[in-house]
Amino acid sequence: MNLPDYKNIKIAFFDIDGTMIDIGSRKITPNMLETLSGLQRNGIKICIATGRPPAILPHFQGIDFDAYLTFNASYCYTKEEVIFRNPIPAADVQTVIRNAAKIHRPLALAGADRMGANGSDTDLEDYFAISQHNLEIIEDFDELSREEIFQIMIGCRKEEYATVLEDVKGARITAWWDRAADIISATGSKGYGIEKVLEYYHLDRKQAIAFGDGANDIEMLQTVGLGVAMGNAGEDVKAAADQICGTAAEDGIFTYCRNHGLI
């Protein structure tokens, strides 16, 4: 196996929950902030790659990311422009809403500029709480459902996936938590979004590194030249990665980047 060329790294992609932020503490550490700023000082672009909508992205003092891959990279943008957009087909949005109602599951819809839910349950509320945001039930949910939707969030278990996606042709489930799921365009993934961002910056995959911990990070880790799984990642994620660093709680990314001369 050839050793990675760390001097060739020009861009880094980071999942948020369980990667940059420890799910237990729900806080970013000073060392993680130093990692992000240190990478930029060394000429490496830093990008968020998350299942979160733009509306609930964290803001870290002193850190200005170069690009944002939101909704599991179905909506990718910089401060200046949108790089890539990949909404769920309108017919599939309505089908998922009907399917969820059959099993008495509320859900939240997210567009580029706003989001809202048609009800709540413990799983969906706890899912939003992980990102330290409250689930908002809105009166104009039907109107929102007819707008451009990039992600549907629903509390559910794996055995409910088939029912949720019954008769759905252009959307799929991606999940990083066993009590909820994100539904995105069938052609969407963090890996596909990264390809679009690399194309935008005229960079090769060998110049990219990514860090992640969830099942929805697997394609991302396989798309870049160097995919690094967190120590707290599942075994399937670790198997898909090129390397493994320490856990989010123990500043695994900071130690990894320092040891390999990236910061």
C-alpha cells in the first residue's frame, strides 16, 4: 500500500455530528478549531459535508468555511454562489408524506431557505436536539411541501424504511442514527456532492481528504483520495475508510492532522 502524499492535500471535508463535534458534549473543542484554522493557514480549503440543512449549521467563531455541502450534499454552495442543487422529485415528496401518515410518523421538510414539520414524536424531536435545534411545526406545511425540497427528515427504525419509500422512484434513505433517517434525491450522496465541489475548484480526488463517522459518510470517504473514519465510527464506516483516527471526544482529527503535518 502506497503512503498518502499529505503535502498534496488541498481540500478537506468534514462531517459535523460525531466528527467535528462530539455527540455527547455537543461542543467543538479548541483543538478542533485550531485544526480548521491551521488547515486554512496552510492553504487547504475546508468544507462542511453534513446531513444538516443550511438553517441549522453551526457557526464557529473565527472559522469561515470555503464551501458547504448540506442535505447530504444535495445542496452545495460557497459564500458567493450555489455549486450544485439536487432536490427530491416533487411527486416523491408527496408520496413520502402519505406513506409516513400511514404509519403515524410526522416528518420535517427542508428547502434551501426554510424548513418545518407537520407534527412531532420523540424520535424526530431527539433527532433535532442532537444539533441543538427545536423541531418547528408549521401551519403552511402543505405549501412548503410544494416548494423545492432537498431533504425529508423522519423518525423511524430500519424496519420502517420499506414502508416510508413505498412507490417512491426518485428518492432514497441515508441514515447515521438508528432512530431517524434523512430522505434525499436518489442520485444524491456526499460522495456525488464532493465530486461537484472538486470540479468547481479544479481539484483532483487525490488532493482531497475527508473525515466522517456515520453510514452516510461512507461514499464520501470512498470518493476522496484519503478517507479517514473516526474512532467512534461504526465498523462498516471504518471498513470503507483508508485510515482511522481517534474519536471526536479525544480530538482525533487534531491529533491526526498534527501527526501528519497538515497543521
